[in-house]
Amino acid sequence: MDIIVVSHKRGRTWKIPLDLRHAYLLLPVVLLVALLVTAAFSLGRLDFSTAPDTSLPEGLVAGWAQEAEAQRSAIKEARAEIEQNATALARRVARLQAHVLRLDAAGQRLTEIAGLDQGEFNFEQDPPVGGPESALLSEGSLDGVLSSLDEFEQQLSDRERQLRVLEDLLLASRLQKEVRPSGWPISSGWISSLFGVRTDPFSGRLTRHMGIDFAGKSGSDVLAVAAGIVAEAGPHDGYGNLVEINHGNGYATRYGHNSEILVKPGDKVAKGQAIAKMGSTGRSTGPHVHFEVLYNGVLVNPEQYIRAAR
């Protein structure tokens, strides 16, 4: 079998003899070319159109949309976390401000109890501070700020606790002074008879006088020498009109010979309060106050107590 090739341009022909041996040699080449053409079509690499393909690959736009949505979600979560942290920080600052207010109140109370100068300890103004300018420390992270807040809050709590204890001690000390008998039971007058052995003004014999007599103007005020509760108020043998006050801590005082009683049993009285009017009721030779001090139920010399306030 022969293959004839005709060239119109050159006006000639070629004759190629073909036998079975030549066909077997060309068959692999033909098959290889067919495979290459088929693969090119399947991969879309052969493009016989004259216009270029400008379409985006399938799924690319959807991927971009998903990425944008993920970024929006991340921004939303970050904003929520920042707002939550800001709220928590604001609450911490509010607690610190409450601590400071309580400390100011406690300090003001201590100033009043201790009788300190208001101008020296003015808790409504910032404390005076100063010093030469120094280098600034580098700004720390939020964790450092929160750590400093924790430490400051703990210091404030400790100071507040200490001030409360100190306030209780000062208040107890002041109350102790209030309930401990001190001073005279009258605002003006003189001592007409001391505690101890004396000549009885009615019998003329030596007897023990268990109080101190304060003479003064009839009808003048008789004053409580300490705060307490009225235990007795009324007539009593030898004392005339008697007022007895229980001051606690084992102390009690008695005021005898009053012309008028201004309190009744159970009344709470303050130090220096008028409890009666001076008189001469009972076993008395003239207007005066028979003043007694009892400690744990035993009559003691009032002299040390009347001198305590002078």
C-alpha cells in the first residue's frame, strides 16, 4: 500500500510506499498525539475561542465573603471584651472611691474624738506633698495597672480596718473618761467637809464622814460628775432627797440633801447634766450636797475623782 502526497504549490507529488511494518511503527506516535489532545481538552488548556475568559474561579467570591464575616465577628468579640474590661475597671475604681470616702469619714471622726486641730487634719483636701521632679517611669500594660489597683485596694482595706480599730479605742477611751467620776457636783461653791473622821455636827462625837460636802447657794444646780443611769431618785434615810447614778465599770455616785430632784430612776444622764437642786433636806445643817463615790459597792474617798478634772 502506498501514500501519495500532492503539493499544489510546487506542482509535484510524492509517493510514499507503506507496508505493514511502517504502520506498526507509526501507530504509537498516533496514539500519543491522540492522548495529548484529549488531556488538553479535559484540563481546559486548549482554547479555540478568540475572546479571553474573564470569569472568576467558582467559590472564590464565597470564600471572600466568609472571611469578611469572620473578621467582623472577631472585631465584635474584641469590642465586647474591651467594653467588659472597661466596665470591670470602672467598678473597681468605684469600690476604691467608696473605700476612700469611708477612710475620710473615719479620719474625720478620729479628728473629732481626739480633739485634733481641724486645719491640721482636713480630710476634705488633698494632703500637701511635693519634691523635685524625677524621671517618668515607662507606661505599663493593662495587667500592670490592674495589679497596682489590687495592691492599692488591699492597702486601703488594711488602713480602713486599722482606723476602725483606732476609732473604737479612742471612743472607748473617751467613754471611759465620760463614765469615770471626775470634777465637782456643783458649778460654784466650796468644800465644807472632807472625807474621813470628823466631829458630828449633831452629836458632837467623832464619826466617819463617808463623803465630801459641797456648800453653795440653795436652789443651785447639782451636776452629775459622769455619764450613767439613774438608779435611785427620792427620799432616803439621813440623805434627804437622794439621787444615785450607776456609771458602769463598778462606779456609782450619790448626791444627798437636794431640795428638788430633776430625774427619775432609769433616766440616762450625761456628764455635767443638772440632776437636782441644792437643798438641806434630811440630816443637814444648811444647803449643801453630800457627795459619795462607790467603787464595786464600797464607799471610797471622792477626793481623787474631784481632783481628776482639775
